[in-house]
Amino acid sequence: MSEIIATREAYGKALAELGNKYEFFVFDADLAEATKTGIFKKAFPERFFDAGIAESNMISTAAGMAACGDVVFASSFAMFAAGRAFEQVRNSVCYPNLNVKICATHAGLSVGEDGATHQCLEDIGIMRTIPNITILSPVDAVETKAAIEVAIQTDGPFYVRLGRMGVPVINDESTYKFELGKGVTLREGKDVTIISTGIMVFEALKAAETLEKENISARVINLHTLKPVDKDIIIKAAQETGAIVTVDEHNVMGGLGSIVAEVVVEKYPVPMRIVGVNDTFGQSGKPAQLFEKYNLTSNDVVNSVKQVLEIKK
């Protein structure tokens, strides 16, 4: 069994480790224990600031520091970082193209028992409409650490989407290399392509294994960078497999499915299905139960693959 680590946990550890290598500052909105920025706070208290329960002020202050030449991380739950502070992200960070890295934890249904108010299923759709911002959604702890270092090294605003629950580590830290804007083919296949991002990549891989037993060859792609998206890997998949299913822990509107569909419809139209939350709010429950209720399991991916293959015929 792979090691199980939450991407938010990997984020906190990455900040503390990279704090020895790079000069940057970290802001949080009274959630340091949950977002795991508290790990950085303990290591570098003089470079950590708690803005209190005031996300809009936090983003504005982070923008001010970035305007003075600093690299600044700002963390909160995705619901508040993308939702409550939208205006400040748009006008204070992205419009002047500043070095603020917004790292949003507790995204998606896997927030679990916190319920609908905290389960952010809209953040990708909200953030991707803003010019100048780069959007990352790492799959595991290894990719998270690499993504954070790339964010430090790359000028401009970032939105990094992180989860609450522990997820399997699928990458080997000794060999993994993060390439900004480049998707990763995790499994080759010729009949259909399953494209996923973040913690749902693991469900996509499980689905591909199930399909293989039924003699269906599924390619699996991890799109860790949602903006700018890797159009080439999507077009190649469409051309070579002729059908695509997307999987992400987000509303079907505005998320990964919308991103991929925009590329496919313009460049190489093929049958598609989008696996996601069907334009509704979540509810309180354990993540596994919620994934079952909202059709986000590997079995749901398998069913969508079979549907799209019927159209492909």
C-alpha cells in the first residue's frame, strides 16, 4: 500500500523545508493548524503572519508585500481564498501581476463533515477566469512539494488547490520532475483517455485497472497544471484514442471538464464525458460516502468510459 499523505500536509512541510533555501513570507487566516502553515510558523516565526479571520485583508496585505519585491504565500480554505477574497485576488494580485502564491486547502467534497459551506466545488471555475494567474492541482505529496518550489521560482500569481484528506503517494520523489504547464501520462492506452487532476487521479488509475480486465485500454493523464493547460497532450489523446472522460472533484461547470472541452471542441472534437459534481451543493458526510453519493468513484469513471465508447462506435 502506498504511503497516505494529505496534500495540505505536504504543503506545510514543503514550506518549512524550502524556507531554508528561499526567502519568502507566509500569511494565514487563523487556520494555520488546518492549512499546515503552522509547520512553517514554528520554523520561521519572523516570516509568518496571521491575518485573522479576514481573508480579503490577508490577500491585500500579501499583495502590498509582493509589490515591495517579496514572494508571499497566502493560505486559507479554498472556499474563502477563492470565494471571499475574489475581488482582492483579481484587483490587488492579478491585475498588477504580483508574486502572491495563494495556496487553498480543503477544496472539494473531501472536506467531508464540514459540509456544503466549506466544500468548495467552484474555485477552479472562479480562478481560471482571472488573467495572469497560474493554477495548479497536485496529485500527491511529492507533486505538491515540487509544485510549491516551482511557484517560488516562477514570477506571478499562483492558485494551488490542495485537499484535506490523505491520499496515496503515486510519484517517486527521487525521479519525479515537475514541468509547469505539462500534463503527465501515467498510463498508456488506445481506446479512451481518462484525464484527471488532484486527488481524483487515483480514482482514474483504479478505473483504468478495472477497464483493463474488460479488455478496454484506457490512457490516464494527470493535468497538474490547469492554467496554462497542456493543449498538446489533450489534442494528442483525442487524436490517438478518439474519446475522453474527465474526472475532478469540482462542479462539472467551469472545472477540468470545461477546460478540456474547450480545447477539444476547437482543435479535435471527439466524444466526451465529464465526471464531477452535477451542479449541486455537497453535504456533511465522510469523504467515501460523499464520493459514492455524488458519483465520483472509480466505478462511476468506468461507467462514463463505457458510455463514451458507445458514442465513439
